[in-house]
Amino acid sequence: MESSSDQVDQFLACYRNWMIEQQQLLEELLQVHNQNPNDEKELRCVIEKLIKHFQDYTNRRAQLAIDEASSFLAPTWCTSFENAYLWFGGCRPSLMIQLVYSLCGSQLESQLSEYLEGVRRSNIGELSADQLILVSELQCRTILEEERISKNMDSLQENIADYCPLAKLANNSNDSETDDQSHIGQVEQALDSHSKDLDSILVDSDKLRMNTLKELISIFTPLQAVELLIAGKKLHLNMHQLEGPREESHP
């Protein structure tokens, strides 16, 4: 059986590898977007690579989290700023959709310049009415799923005192050492069950993140999808890279 420190090392290595690969993928996305924006085959290739990378990462997390899901739900390797905005181990899926709306607004000005220059690119600022309807429908479904998973966590938090004999253990100060050890064993069994429930919530959350990303990409043209992925990568990487130095300067 692995020691706690060995597990932490594995969790940290998983996250660090993920962040390194994210930076590499961002560079690939930028290169394709800037050099071959009209090559749909190449755009689709880098999109598929990113999806596979994300799927591999969530699969690895699911394996590592079987016994220690809480480590991914409250990761020590993230900055406090990142942890404040985490939703069950990652970004809230509906945030990806909100990012789409933000990009639509911010690209209107640049889109006007493209029209004046006689250049048109099918970017996120040019979402059609049909695309916007599909995005809106996806947003509604995603929020409903977020609420379902959040309610599962609420129930888990509310019920832990019922199925975990923590209060009983605390009131056993006058019991024998044998009884005390028995209660500790009961607590450990209950916490093991609790950990499995947490693992299920993490897996469901990762599935929702993955499904939301895939559905968004299916709605967009390849170029629009690449622009969204670039924005998402930049947001994630910047939150991590910029907040670290701020925390060091504000102990």
C-alpha cells in the first residue's frame, strides 16, 4: 500500500504534467490559428488532440482519486485564488459557455475592422442565430446538471453526521480503550464510504466538463472552436501563473 506522501507526489505530478501540456497545446493552437486559419483539417486535428489530452487527464484523475478524492476537490497545489473558484476539482462547466458570450461581445470591434479591411473570418464574434440558440440550450442543460451534482454534494455534507458516528466517538470519553478503538474503526469505515461518494462526485463533474466542451465544439466551426480553446487556455494558465507571485508578496 502506498504511503500518503507517495500519493501526494502522484497527485502533484499529474497536475504539473497537465499544466505543462496545457502550455504546449496553447502554443499549438496559436500557431494553427495564426498560420493556417483556413485549413479545417489542421484545425480539427489540434482540436481532437486537445480533447484526447483532456480525456486522458480526467481518466488519470479518476484512477488516483479512488481513495483520495478530497485531494482533488481541495488541491494544495493550486493557489488560494484558484481554489476559491473551483467547482468540484475544476472549472464550472457553465463558465465555458459564459466565456463564449464574453468573447462574442469583445470581438465585435475587431470584427468591424475586418469588414472594413475586406477580410472575413468565421470567428466567435460571428455566431449565427442557430448557433446562439444551440449555445443557449446547452447552457440550460449544463446548469441543470450542475445543480444536480451540487445537490448530491449538499446531501453528502448534510448526511455525514447521520451515517458517520463522529458525535458518538466524541461522547465516549468514559468508555474503555477497547470500545474507543471500536468506534474509531467505525469512523474509518464511514469515512471510506464518504470518500467513495466524493470520488463519484468528482467523476460526474469531470464528465460534465468534458461533455459541455465537446458539445460546444460541435456547435462551432473549427476556427471558432480553436478561438474558444485559446481563450480558455489563456484564462486558466494566467489565473495560475499570475496569482502565485501575488500570494508570495502578500503572506
